[in-house]
Amino acid sequence: MIAQFPWLTTIIILPLVAALAIPLIPDKEGKTARWYGLGVALTDFALMIYAFWQNYDFQSSAFQLVEKYPWIPQLGLNWSVAVDGLSMPLVLLTGLINTLAIFAAWKVTNKPRLFYGLMLMLYSAQLGVFVAQDLLLFFLMWEIELVPVYLLISIWGGQKRRYAATKFILYTALASIFILVAAFAMAFSGDTVSFDMVTLGMKQYPRAFELLVYAGFLIAFGVKLPIFPLHTWLPDAHGEASAPGSMILAGVLLKMGGYALIRINMEMLTNAHVYFAPVLAILGVVNIIYGACCAFAQTNLKRRLAYSSIAHMGFVLVGIASYTEIGISGAVLQMISHGLIAASLFFLSGVTYERTHTLMMDQMGGIAKVMPKTFALFTAGAMASLALPGMSGFVGELMVFLGIATSDVYSSSFKVVVVLLSAVGVILTPIYLLSMLRQVFYGKQNTQLHLDAVVPDVKPRELFITACLLLPIIGIGFYPKLATQTYDVKTVEVAAHARQFLPVVAKQQPSSLYSTIITAPTLANSQLPSLVNIAD
């Protein structure tokens, strides 16, 4: 029998090996390096599409394209990678965003070989996080991606780049310690020692131990998501990072936190998730309200978009906490949707900065007159971010609302409070986004910016990058199955698995709305743990 080709290993290793070869390229001005980096990224993205098209079964929730090789047996470390419905769409998102980010960095002239080498290393590490099936390998990939991000901000960032980069590395590196400690605690718990995620998910842990491990992972992943109050690194990192760096930060890195919460906290520590789910719902609401209010107070364009990202990732937390198929599906769709939307907005903010040389919105104004195409694209991205019907953001947030509203795990009063407060955030979003458009593109021109007919509007390369992000946003908005069919089977399994660990299942007839969304039995609120059964 012919052995299966190691598609995932090839996809992960190719950008890394290509990055290590960049110093050998004779290139002073960076022209060769940028074509080389773009070619490698495109090749890797094409390999992903081909591998999944030929070998991935969308009707199966099992791990596919499985590869497992002994790496460091003395440490119990295996090169174990695979994809399923939860990771496969995020792998494709990673390929698209990173490829477009490298294309967006076309004008980098400061240390170009180092820049493109770091971008490819970051590309490789992100893919490794999403496909790793060994918890120690997951940790290594999680750590590797920190170094390129730190250097990309500290070398190619704005005036306060070193402060922002240092803050980023301190937050994320310290948080990663919790992953390492929790991973070793799980691995050495019980009679067998293993870092294999499937094996760890089948172990039985003492309740207090599992709650502590869950809390450790929550802190680590909460920094990356980010969850209030562990979020303060994000506005500084976005405010100082270059546009390509911000595209990857918002488009991919934040999704690593949401993915890990589902993969590890929800799937592997399901008993503890029963107690933490209401906490996630509350933290999600706080993220939504707090992020929206802080966004409205920002005068820096990229910082406003950064706080907007914090607000939108709050819906991921609410969806994960819902215990319903549609809620978890909405959380995954929100990650995909926000990755596309945020990448487009941060790229367009970079396009605007190149023309105006400022990110302060109170110093802009009237730009729409000289850059009408940029204005139209920015408006389309903002409409998607504020969840306009027909855009992917609307579908993701609607699914999360339906998921939490129809969940039978919580009391009616708890659900009403969560839904109403989340709706307040939805109302605030158009206010700060439309205000952003008004300050930047409308009103009287700032004569000090010297904007006139000579200022170039969006160029063909920039139009192509934005179109590659806006087309799937609109496509998913009108036909959500484009995205949901890639992971629906998996989210159904995740929801069913999580509900098995709730204390009591009452065989009752679901409500008519609930039965159209999820077929699992209704759960008896009266016998759930006190933390879950919020008082009416």
C-alpha cells in the first residue's frame, strides 16, 4: 500500500525552510526577496487548497490527513498533525491572510530579506498551531510565532514600536507559561504519560485539578483572544505595527485563542467547561460592551479598529458558552468572518496612512474627494464590520445570538441579560464605525496634509488585495454555507460531546424554535451546577 503523502508536514515546513534560505538570495533592494516570499506563500496556499480538495471529506468529523512521527521520544514529543472541521477552515484563512499580507508589504525597503523571512516563519508557526495534535508540539508552535511578531513590530513599527513590541512579548510569553504548566500537569496525570490531545481528552481528572488546568489555559488563550482585562497589549501592538503586521495580528493571531478555547478547554476539559461556560458568556458580554465603548473614544484610526476587534471577539466567547450547535457554529463563523473583515480594514488603514502620513482621525477629513475608490472600499469593510445584512459579520453574530437565546442550559433571566447587553454592543458598533468614516472621509480637507489631485487613489495591487478579502465576506453573507459546510459536522459533534457532560439530561420535548436548530435533548435547569443555573 502506498503511504499517504505528508501534506500537512509539507505545508508547515515549506515556509520555514524557504525563510531559512532567504539570506542566501543575492538581493540588495528587496525586489527578489519580495517575489520569492510571495511565490512561497502562494505555493503553500495552493498546496493547502489542493490537499483539502483531493483528500478532505467534509461529511466526516474525524481527524483527517493524520501524520504522526516520533520526534523526541525521551520527552514523549511526537510530530503529530491532523485537521478536522474546526482547524481546516482556519488553516485556509491563515494561508489567505498571510499571502495577502506579504503582497501588501510590497514597498518594504528596510531589511527586506529579514522582513520576508520573518513573515514566512510566522506563516509556518501559525499553521502548526492549528494542526498540532500533540500538546507539547502545540506549545512549541505557539511560542515560535511570538518571535517574528515581536521583531516585525519592533523593527518595522511606528514611533512607539519598541514599547508596543515589549508589551506584546511580555503579555504573550508570560501567558504561555500557563500552557506549558497545564500541558505537563495533564500529561503526567493518571497512570500514563502522554501529550497526545486525543489521549489527554479521554483521561479522567479530579474536579479541582481540571478546574485549575482549565483556568490556566483560559488565561493563556484569553491573552491571545484577547479577553478583558488581558487585552491591553492589543491596541498598542495594532497602533504601532505596519499594515501587513496588523493584518496578521487581527486576521489570524486572535483566532488562535478562540480555536484553542474550543479545541482544548471545551473538547478536552469538558467537565470544567460546565462551570466556566457562564463565566465565558459574561466575559464575552464585557468584551462586546467595553470594546465598543473604548473604540468610540479613540482618535487613532488603527486603535479604534483594534478595540473593535476586542468587541467582535466577545461574540466568539458567547457562542462557545452557548452549548448549542448553532452557537458554536456561529463562534467559528465569527472567527472566519472577523479575520477577513479586520484584515481588510487594517490593510485599508495602511493605504490611507501612506497617502496622509497620519493615523489621527481628527487630522484627516475630506479624503473621499481625492480618494473615492479607497473611500468605497473602506465603507464596504466598515459595513461588514457593523454586521450589515448581506455581509458575513451579520450571519456570524446572528448565529451567536440564536445560539445563546435558544440554549436550555441557562435560566431565562440570564439569557435575556446576555442577549440585551450584547445587543447594546451591536448598536454601538455602527456609531463608532460611521463616526470613523465621517471623520476620515467627509468634512473639510486638512490643508496641512496637502491632499490634491496628485494624491494617488487605490492602486491595482491594493484593489486586488482588498477584493480578495471583500469577495468572500459578501459571498458568505449571501450564502453562509460556503463557510459553514466546512465545519458543520464538527460543531455538531462538539456540541453533543459537551452536552454529555452536563449533570442531568431530561427527555423533554424541545421548543419549536430550538428543535429547528439542535436535536439534542433539553437539559434540566434545576439540576445543573449552581454556577451554570443562574437564578431567574
